[in-house]
Amino acid sequence: MEILFSDNEIAVCVKSVGLDAEHDVPQQLMEQLGGDIFTLHRLDRNVGGIMVYARTKAAAARLSKEIQENRMVKEYVAMVHGTPPEVGDWEDLLFKDSRKNKVFVVNRKRTGVKAARLEYKRLTAGEQSLVLIRLHTGRSHQIRVQFSSRGYPLVGDHKYGSRAKETEPMLFSCRITFDHHGKKCAFSALPNWAENIDL
């Protein structure tokens, strides 16, 4: 596993597609770094990208608070079908059907419904377009559902409407920015299908 940064409190790594963020990745980090690893946030198994893990309970508490207060900035790059508007700031209500492991946009509050917000800017335009996304809420399948519900499913995301030959959603956690002991830290990486963009 590629480790971008580690000290005695945190580890920043690039999760590969196919690894479980709560089990496989911590296990690999423990094998590479030793000691304890605490999960702070999640990525779907079929999505890759940058993740931050804590190595102490104190660091886990501090960074979890940063996430809860929306001070940890998480950005993603995605390839979507079609050409969405140049920029967007989308707010939706999402409902997760746990039996189907599928999320839906709904139009009214009810039990289990959660508010979801993201901002994006389009980087390229065409039959398939690249977008850079900033998540404000970390809901299950959020990016996939919010783009699909507007007619721009992620390429390879067959659960939410893609008919492309790719077998996994073209979505990647490309940049994470957070405070670490009073210093602003930012870590970036790109997948091979988006290597030519400027972050």
C-alpha cells in the first residue's frame, strides 16, 4: 500500500479499489507501520483514493472532531456520463435502503432520511466528463446518487445507471486537507484515468 505520510499519530495512504476501508486497509497499515490503526472515515470498497487513519486514540478523537465540524476537506475526481453544468452546489435528501444496499434521493423528511450536500466544478466536457467534487456531508453512496439522480451517472457505476464497460465507478478520493498540530496539511493523488488534470 502506498503511504503518503506517517508519523506517530497519523497515517495517510492511497486505498486501492477492492480493499475494505475498515478492515483490509488498517490491517495492511498495521503490517507496514506496526501499532494500532483507528479508522476515521470510509470509502466504498469499489472506490480508491486518499484516506487518513489515526495511530493513537487521542489523534482519532481530534481528527474525528475535525470531520464532524466539517473542517476536514475531502475532494474527489469522478468521470460521469454526459456534460453537467460547469459548476454546481447540490443539496438533497437521501434515503438508504439497507436491504438493497442502495440509496435514493427523496423529496421529504422521514425516518432514516439524511441531508446531503456537495459542490463540484467540471474539468472536461464531452460524452464523458471529469468533475472535481467537494463533499460537505459524507453520506453512503452520496456522490454516485447525487450525480445519477440528475442524469450524470458515474462511468462504470452499474448500480446507479451506467452502461459503460468499466466494472467499477470511476470515482477517486484525490485530495484531503486537514489541520495537524496547527499546520494545514494537504495530500493529493490522481488515478490513471485523470492524470492530466491540475488539482
